[in-house]
Amino acid sequence: MYSVVLSSAPYGIESFLVRVEVDVSSGLPGFDMVGMPGGEVKEAKERVRVALKNIGIALPPQKITVNLSPANLRKKGTALDLPIAVGILAAMEEIEEEKLRGILFLGELGLNANLESVNGVLPSVILAKDKGLKKCIVPACNAKEGAVVDGVDVIGIENLKELIDYLKGEGNPGDFKALHISLKKLLKEESVKSEYDFADVKGQEGLKRGAEIAAAGFHHFMMIGPPGAGKTMIAKRIPSILPPLGERESLEVSKIYSISGLLSDERPIILKRPFCNPHHTITEQALSGGGNHPKPGVISLSHRGVLFLDEAAHFSKAAIEILRQPMEDKKIEVSRTYGTFIYPADFMLVLATNPCPCGYYPDRNKCRCSPAEIKRYMSKLSGPIMDRIDISVTAQSMKLKELEGGGPPSEDSASIRRRISLAREIQKKRFRGKEIDFNAQMNAKEVEEYCILEPAAKTYMQRAYEALGLSARGYHKILKVARTIADLDGKEIIDNRHLAEAIGLRIREDIYG
């Protein structure tokens, strides 16, 4: 007998449809799998055989052939266990093949026939919706993850025996109700309150202003200053002032975490912008992604959120240079012999570094580093990387009066976030119908269209371009930042004040070069 069951397999952060074809026929007993199965998929035949035996179903002494179509794409992971078992049961006429129509099956089988969690359920359910399928059967522990996709019934199953009862129409129908979760409602209910708040930061008004502008326009941001000045403290509080994730963004980010196996029953969907803070010993591959079985790296896990590199000058130069392409292209391409995988990488980079090995330059009362040592220390942050940083602020050593709270109380994150939200609404209207959300994402053509300068500001910009020896990228970066500052100010036209502040937030050449 012959049967077909629909399933899926991951490819990058997407999934592709897999037709699991099973043929059970007379001949020498055997269990063969074809269709470019990966190592985990090849092992499925033993898991399936033992799982069926443990629920009282023995495989017949016949030739069993399983084909995974399309045969030109490698299948990896353990999610094909369940569709292979269901296909065999249908070919053995234990269940009616008619009952399998329009259903996508996913799940790993334990030897006791329980269904175990698998990666990539969310992109698979989205694929099912795109292909016109109305139902997905997944492990119960993955059901919440897929249930946020509208238009598809997601049914969580605990074990293979329960699934057989469901397909035969036996058991309690109430146990097999489709799960539906409103993503819009989850995002609305998600609290923006964070354990970190800008109200805790004393002084450093320049750093806080730079962080506000960076968050409003999703600009790359760098803080340079002595140890203990509050750079890390500021960085950890940036998520508390960022605009909340939208539905589209939440699904984008959640797909990456789903493929990476970082979602769970307790955390089935990503509702807040990611904040990734890797250690400076991280390898290039862990940062960019890849491997024999490619997976997203930390850069992609920061998509639509913040990638914070603390003590940036201590990262390897190779790791830092990996950032160059994704900062520009908003994606990472990983090529292997069996395919090219594209991972999204639209993140806000936040760097924090000391200006020299001892950390106290340019305070010559404390710093004894030579110019050569300073240059060598900062050389890991190359010119091309610095040219991609939109905003740079120098942190000053804290005065005792500031630490003791002698001045006015610090503004809290909620107040800053309200200003940023207003600026974000301006950008949302500006870019309606386009594939960008923030000023930092504008290309050269959009900069020309939306960054309108007053006549006096045009003259000022011309002088600054020549005096600073700006590159074309640097010129556009200044205009993007000035556009964000004007948005925070509620102005449509960029004036001298906006432009002067944006120019003042450029990288200091004397520090890094």
C-alpha cells in the first residue's frame, strides 16, 4: 500500500513543504529512507519502529520505503518522525489516508511513543497557512508557538496513541480542540516595564540624550569613556525606551528563535525587542551563524532589537569586522555545498569601550598610555566600522555630587519612551507602504526625499562636509540622525540646531584613529 503525509523541514529561518511518501510492499523485509535525509532523519526509522511496537503495533515483515520529496533538498532535524510514523500507519491501513488530507504533521517520537518538542514549529505553521492547509498537528509543548498564526487550527498531541485515536474519531473530542492565541492581544498585554530604568542613572545627560536619539531612529550608537562612567548601565536600559514590537516584527523575531530552539511552552513567542550581550571571547561563527547544520548567530538573534558589545575593543578584530556587511545589508548569507541560507540582521548596534588600555585617556593626570598604545588599542574598531556608527558620545567621569543625587531627579524611562513613541509615529506615517520602519533604515534615495534642510542648514552642511572630510555614507548618516532629532522636536524641516547636534554626535577621529 502507498500513502502520502505532509510535513515540513527548515531551510534558513523558513520551512519548505515535505511530502512523506510511504510504500509497504512484498519483498525482503527492510526499512529504507531516500530523499536526502540528514543524520537525525535517518535515525527516525529506529525511533518509529520502537514507538509503534510500544503501543502494540508491529511493523510487518515487508519492504518499507520512505521517500522525502523534494529529494534535492537536505532534510534535517527530528520533526519528520511523526509524519513517517503516520505514513506507515496509513500504508498499513491502520488509519484512513483520507483523514490525513490537508493536515501538516510535525513531531519527534520518543521510544515510549510520546511526542517531544521540535524546533521550527512557527515557520512551519506559517508555511501551512501559505499553502492553504487548515490544520497542523504538533507536539503539545509546541502548540502555543504555532497558535499565534491566524487561519490555521493548531492541535497539540501528547503521544502517538492519542493521535491514532484522534484520526480514527475515537477518544474525547474535547481533548483535541484547536488552540488559537491572539498575538495582538499578547503584545497589548505585554508590560513595557523593565527591571532597568533610566531613573536609576545619575548624571551623564549626554549619554542619555544620545541613547534617546538612537532609540528613536534605531541608529547604531557608541559610548566611549573611562571605566565606571555608566556606559553599561545606559546600554542595559535602552530596551526600556524602545518602541514595542509590532505583530509583523514579533513574528519575524520569533521565527529566528523558533528555528534556533529558543522558544518554549513558557515563552512561546517573542513579545519584546531582543537584547543580546555576548562576551568578548565570542567566536566569529557564533556571532554570524553557520556551522555544519547552519543556525542563526547572535547577530540574527538581535534582529529588530539591540546587539550590545561591551568592552568592544576587546573583541577579536575578525569578529568585529563580521558586523560590516550585516550593518549595511540588514542580512547575513551563509553558503554551504547544499544551499545558501539568508538570516535577517536588522539590529541596533550599541558599543561601549574605554578610550585606551588604562581607560582614562584624555585625562593625562591618570592616563600614561602612549599615542601608539592608544591607536593600537582602538585599531580593532576599524574606520569602516566607525563610519557605520551613527551616534558617538563621550562619557565623562562622574562627580561625587552627581552620585549623591544633589541635582534634579533623573528622568524615568516612561517619560523618554513617550517622546520616542511620538517620533516613532511620525516615522510610521512617513514610511507607510514602504519596507522600512525607522530613519536609520533609509537608503540614499529616501534620505534625499525625506531629509529636507532649511537653506541655512544646507550651507552649514556643505561646510561641514568639506571640513570633516566626510564619506558619502558619513554624510547620509548625519542627515538620518538630524532627521530623527527633528522628529523628536516635532519639526518637518531640519534646521541648523538639528544638524549641529547630529554633527556633534559623529565619531571623534582623535579618539579612534
